[in-house]
Amino acid sequence: MSSIIGFIGLGHMGGPMAQNLLKAGHRLQVFDLVPQAVQALAGAGATAASSAAEAVAGADLVITMLPASRHVESLYLGDDGLLASIARGTLVLECSTIAPESARKVSAAAAQRGIRMIDAPVSGGTGGAVAGTLTFIVGGAAADLESARPYLEKMGKNIFHAGDAGAGQVAKICNNMLLGILMAGTAEALALGVANGLDPKTLSDIIAKSSGRNWATELYNPWPGVMENAPASKDYAGGFGVDLMLKDLGLAAEASMQARATTPLGELARNLYALHSTQGHGQLDFSSILKLYHQPR
């Protein structure tokens, strides 16, 4: 049975996610600040909305996928915020990657209005968004997750319940902090090997079958030409941007300070990606961190 879904945020992740919901037979009312993104979904059968409030009018479910905490808080909160336009009892899936405190703040404001909200940040990149194989990391009430599951299953392959509101964001931040560390370390190791005369493909194959094996060496190699479909072999185009990784590492640093936790490697990775971004690489895929260690002659 099809539902009316209000979908806000149609970027590299949100657009494909919305497309998969359309393919599943749901009716979508979509909005984005970029008109071309709205028109692309309208061309696939969605209804174009002229505002976020119009997108959620009469919706059975609301999904948002926005860049950062400030965008989420600005959208939902305040006298003119989106929560004022969403009917009581409506389920909201907030899929952006934001600070846990922002997720808890918005969730609490939603609860005061009788609106059910879960934070459901995703992992899997743009490829996973297109293929419908994303991993959803959910924070919120278990009952609300079960209500959301039929929709999440149309966009993703793995669904985890991390805990209460904000827990999904904490888990996502931990994962991406480790990803940033692993990619920086993998790039450093490959650059060291090549500087000493090794072939990057051979070294990658050795690492992938040895104790240094990790996701980067096996599925997302940062060295150009080692993996045909990896962003590194496409001039680091597409994928997960350096500035997005930098944002997530910043969220990890904030969470660390709030919890008085110690994350020295996470902070080092954040500094490395910040340096890489200031050198003009912010829009490249995050595996381009290799450029810090190796410059082609």
C-alpha cells in the first residue's frame, strides 16, 4: 500500500533515496533549495513542492536529508519551523548526519507536538544510495523504528537500532571517525611502499590478505588505477567528499569534548583532512587524502 511521503533534501544522497521510494510505489512530495534537484524527481513522478511546508502537507511520513546540524535545527525549530506544519502522530525520519545534541533537541521538540521522530543517519555512500543498499543507524523508540522499517528497507540493506534519540548519530560519528583514520593510514602505508619501489596494486593485495586489511584496501583503494570503480581511479570525483569527512570528524571532536573522552587519532585525522581541504581539495573524494603523502612526478 502506497504512502504519501514528504521528502526534503535531494542532494547526492537524498535524491537517490527518494528515487528508490518512488520505485517502490510511494507518492512523494519533494522539496530542495536547488530547483534542478526538485525537477529531477518531478520528472520521475514525484510532486514538486514550492516549500518544505508544502512538501509535508498531508504526508503520512516525512524524511529529511540535510547537510549539517544548523540546517536541521533551522528547518524544524522556531515558530515558523517545519514541526508547526507536521500533523500530530506523523512519523519523521531525520537521516542527516548531525551532532547528537542537535538530534536530541529536535526530537524533544517533536515529541512536545505529538510527532514521532527517529534519527536515522546512513552509511554506504552515494553508490549505496543509488543501489538501495544503505545502512541505517537508528536512534529513537523501538516502536517508531518498526513503523519506519518498511520504508527504510526500500532504501537500505542493513538497519541497526543504536538506542534512544541521538544514539544513531553517536554510532555514525564513531564509524566515520574510524573510517577517516583508516583511510589516512592506508594512504600513508601505500605511499611509503611506492616511495620504496613497490607496486601499489601488489602492496594493496598483500595488505588485503594480511593483518593490515581494512575496508579501504579491499573496497575503496585510494591509489589511482588499483580499483577501476573507486573514486581514486576517476580523479577522485564523486563518492564522499573531503569536506563531508571533515565535518564528521569535527562532530566526533565535539562529542569527545562533551563526554570528556580521548580521541587522539580522531583529532589527528581531523587535522590532516583540514590541511587537505585548505589545499583546495575539499570537493574531492576523501580518499584523495593520498595527495598529502604522494605527489606524482
